[in-house]
Amino acid sequence: MKHYNTIGIDLAKNIIQVSVVSSSNKERLNKALTRKKFSEFLAKQQPALVAFEACASAHYWARVAKRCGHDIKIIPAKAIVAFRQGHKTDKNDALAVAEAANRPNIKVAPHKDITQQAMQSVQRSRDHLVCERTALSNHLRGLLMEFGLVIPQGFAALTRCIPEILEDGENELSDIYRPTLSRLYERFCLLQDDILYIDKQIASLIKDNDTCRRLTKLEGVGPISSILLYSSLGSGDAFKSGREYSAYVGLTPKQFSSGGKVNIVGISKHVANKKLRAVLIQGARAYVYKLKEPKTAKDKWLFALIERAGYGRAAVALANKNVRTAWALLTQGTDYNKYQDNLLQAA
């Protein structure tokens, strides 16, 4: 589609800055709008390229713009900084977004549909509850140690020991703290129940979602990692190849090459989707450690890599291949067959 204008958007909670740049690269408009006025503005504009900085509510507004007939781009904030001129103001930020949108080879963030965003929200809510449960467990253990009451590791031990501590009237636990401990223990049990409920919900979501169900067939990919893969890929159009998606996740080696000399070092610690990468490597480790008798070509490659480079590097290599295969599965709409390696070559 030939765009008449490029519209750069600097998003905020209530006030949205809009910069309209013509096809002749002249800024025609730069003003702040309320949320309601911005919706009306998008509906009145001719089809244009609407670019957003990747931040809160970017996916929502991208869906609104798409329904109005516009093409959309969501650009990472790091890529926009280089195009901002002058002081950091809303006007300069919006113009920088518009300028970045028309640059060749600009890296864009994958756009999520409402289903992908909802599934990601379920996973993040579960992650929040898991962190809260761990924090509460550590809080209770630390306080009870001050009364000489040591609880063994594990949530099962905590669930078993605290009722016994509360019922024991001869231990050194103060009567002042007993009611608070009882309330906190009830909260801990509720967190356990909530996490179990979300686990069942995730299992049901994967069962009803064809893409996630196909992703779980990959070696070392479970329910959580399949949802994260599905939600982070978007439609897959943001990535030209499986390797590009793997670089986005942070599973490809960094390069520092100059003068024809190629220098490849380890994977990046900073530029990565760290949550997804951690889950994928953890799942790959579980698969690698259980691999005893390789039956497929992929297992034989992995077994040889384990002997040559060790379990840790083999797990990262498997996660890298899984990410590339996931891109191929989504973009080609095919099923994964572990006895064939054609998907890996396609990625």
C-alpha cells in the first residue's frame, strides 16, 4: 500500500502526541490529543502508516488503527532514540517515531492480536502469583527462624509445618504473632489454590489453541513456554526468518566483526526476551538431562553435542533450534514431526 502520510505516535496514559509527516517528508501536524479525540482522529484519516513506540497500550491502539484501515508498526524505544533531535519532549518523540518508521531495515516489535495478548496476560498473572507465593514463603520462614522454628525446604513442608506450629502451645512462638501467622498462612493457601486454578486454565487454553498444541510437541517445550512463544511471535511477519526471531529472543551469538575478521562471542545478557529465553533454556535442560538413547536425527545431533560441549551449551543450542522451528510452524502452518528435519532447514 502506498501511504499518503506517516503518523508517529508518542503514547501516554491520557494525552497522546501525534506527528503527521507527508510523503514529501514534511511535518504537517504535531499536537496533543486526548484518548477520545485520538480515536476520532484515526477514524478520519486516509489510510496511512501509523507507527507507535513499543510501550504500554501500544498493542491496543495498534488494533484500533488497524480497524480504521491503517498499516501499523510498533517500534522498540531503543531504535527510536537515534532519530530524536533536540530535547526530549513529546513533540520531538512523536516526530522521531514517524522518522524511524520510514527507515529501511528498522526492527519492529511483533504485533499481538487480542487472543495472544490475553494468553500472555494469563501467564504473567500466574508468574506474579508465583513470585508472591515465594516471597510470602521466605517471609514466614525468616520470621519463624527468629523464634527458633526452622521449616525444611519446599512448599509442601511449609504447608505441613505451620499448622503444627500454630497448634503447639509449648513452642517459643509468641501469642502476639500467632493470629498474624494464621492469617498469612491462609493467604499462602489461597495463593496455592489460585496458581493451581491458573495452571488448569492454561492447560485448557492450550488444548483449545491449535498453534500452542503444535508447539508443545517440540522437545523441551511445555505449557508455559508454548504460550510465551505464541504470544511473542505475533503473526510472525515481524521476523524475516527463524534466525531473526532467535536473535530477538537472545539465543544467537553476538558478533564483533570488522575488516573481514569475524569474531563471535556468547549470547547477549542484555538484548533479549529474558523471560522467554529462561523458560526455553530451562525446558531444554530438562530434555537434555533425560536424553539417554537417541532415536531421531535431532537427538543424535544433540547427544553428540552433549559429549563435545557439555549439557549447558547443548541446552542453549536446543532452545535455539526450538525457537527457529516455532517460527516455521507458525508462518507455514505445519505440524512438527520430530523424525523429519525439514522444518529446521526452512527456519
